[in-house]
Amino acid sequence: MKIALVHDWYYVNGGAEKVVKAINDVFPECEHFALFDIMSDQDKLKILNTTNVTTTFVQKLPFISKLHRKYLQLYPYAIEQLDLREFDIIISSSSSVAKGVLTNSNQVHICYCHSPMRYAWDLYHNYIEESGFNQITRMYAKHVLHKLRLWDVMSSNRVDFFIANSNYISKRIKKVYRRDAKVIYPPVNTDYFSLDKNAARDYYFTASRMVSYKKIDLIVDAFVKNGKKLVVAGDGPEFKKIKSIAKDNIVFLGHVSNEKLKQYLQNAKAFIFAAEEDFGIAPVEAQACGTPVIAYGKGGALETVIDNKTGVFYYQQNVESLQDAIKKFDNLTFDYSAIREHSLKFSTQNFKATIKQHITTCAKNSF
């Protein structure tokens, strides 16, 4: 049987691309499709073992690498232009429009849904408020997103089977699309991220792309106030702003390699996590290193962190609540080996075995 793997776009190598890589490892015969591809060949080879990706007309639009977000209103029409008639199985990896590809009754379409499109649903009001649009542009953006929501719900009917990356997203799929979804947690490289039993564990650590919803500013503000040693890895649009509020007890590393990230995770007293994520791979990578997590108690973290065993939760996304969690953490003792053991349920091996069995079963029951 011929298999097509449709991803929204190839732009950065993030969490969704880790899912695509694992699916491609399980089904190496896949042919690849996307709205556009602006990823380096080197990164693409790591994910797909090929540089061949069939794209839509969006690929040829002016300044696509910088202006792809400006073409949002064209995405539904563009994804429908992909011709997948020769394939028996279509697997879509979707947090935007990939699930909207057109299929026929002789094909089975299985969607691994990272989330219903956030900017049109859950983060709609945040997106509008933080856009910096003038009044006219804001009204146009609202109109585009209204139309996009209508298409998004309609196109969900094209999917035969939904897979969600967490129970949190499964509930969102049920809310938005009125569809059930099997939960298969994303793959985490627990072989690479490993426990160092001789680790120093003498600082707190966080790592993230510095964008507003990651709330790195909240973490830095908390450590400005408590004076404890914090190491921060990552860069992004808010890097300069966040660094400007820091004091001498906070070290900024900027972008770090995977090897450096592993070393910092292994030697950290705790990993600090402040975002409301759909799943959140970083806290699991930390736990794979035996490092406990101090996490905002909402979203996917509730499914990956065990309170008082592999970490500590705080339930208000503010400095005071985080400070209380740090104080609680400092009075607890953790079993680093047990934390490591817990992380293994999210391993790449588990993901591959589960996704293979599920997709094979869905296909078998459909033909």
C-alpha cells in the first residue's frame, strides 16, 4: 500500500517534526507533502532521510521564508490542491491545515493532531491583542480567522481517525470537532537524555524559545526576587527584553547544542516550566535526565509530571505561585532514578510501537 505523510510545513525542527521523524522511521516508504518547505536540506535529512517534499503554490509566493504567516488566508485552498489520489493511506501531522487534504472513499486518512489551530481557537483573542495591527487590519484578521474556523470544523470531517498527542488535546478535539481521538504521546529521546548519577545539581534551569506564551519572563522575575541561581537556555524575539530584567544570579546561554542541553539538564537541581503546553517535550527530557520539574499545573504537564514524585506543580501563572512551588520543592527529597524510570513511558520506542499498531489496525479495518 502507498502511504502519503502530509505535514503542515517544514520550517523549524521542533516537537511536531520529532513526531514526523518517528512516523517516517516506522513507515520509511512514505512520500512527503507540505504547504511549503523552507527548512535546510541538512535538517530535513535528519527528519525524513530525504529532501524530497512535494509542496503547494504557497512555496512560490514572494518572500515565503519571512512572510509565510501573511499568507494564512490561502492555506485552506492551497492544501486542497495536493493530489493524493494514488495513495491508499494518508497520515497527516496537523496543527493547522494538513488534515484538510482531499481524499476519497477508497482511502483512509489518519490525522495525528498536535492541536486544533491555536491562533483560530484557544489563542484567538491573544493573537489579536498581541498582533500590533491597526483597527482596519485587525478587522480583516478577525474576518480571516472567522472563515478559517468554519473551514477547520468542516475539514475535520475528512479525517477517518484522529490521534491526539495528549488527553488535554483529545478534549480540545472533542470540543472543537466533536470527534473522539486516541491518545498517543509524542516520542521523547530518552536514550539520549540520560541520568548522570554524579551530577552536581547546584542550579535551577529552564530552556525554551523566548516567545510570550512560554512565560520565561515570569521565571526570570521569580529568580530576580528570590536570588537563587538560574541558568536560561534559548533565544527568540523576547531574549533582549527578558535579559534586561535579570540580575547577576541569572545566566543566559542563548541557543545551545543538544549535547550542552543534556549536560545542563543532567546537572540541574530542577527544570522550571511555566508554559501551558499541549504536551511539552522539555519537561520529559528533563525527567529522562532524572531532573525533577517545577511546572505550571495545566495542559500536558499534568500528564507527564507526578506531583511530589517527579516534580512540583503550581497552579497560578504568576510569580507568587511559582515562588511558593520553589519553596515547597526545596523541602522535598527526590529519587532521581525513579524520575528517570517514569520518563521511559514516553520513549521513542514506545511511540513507534504504538503508532505502528494503531495505524495498521485503522487501515485493516477500513479496507
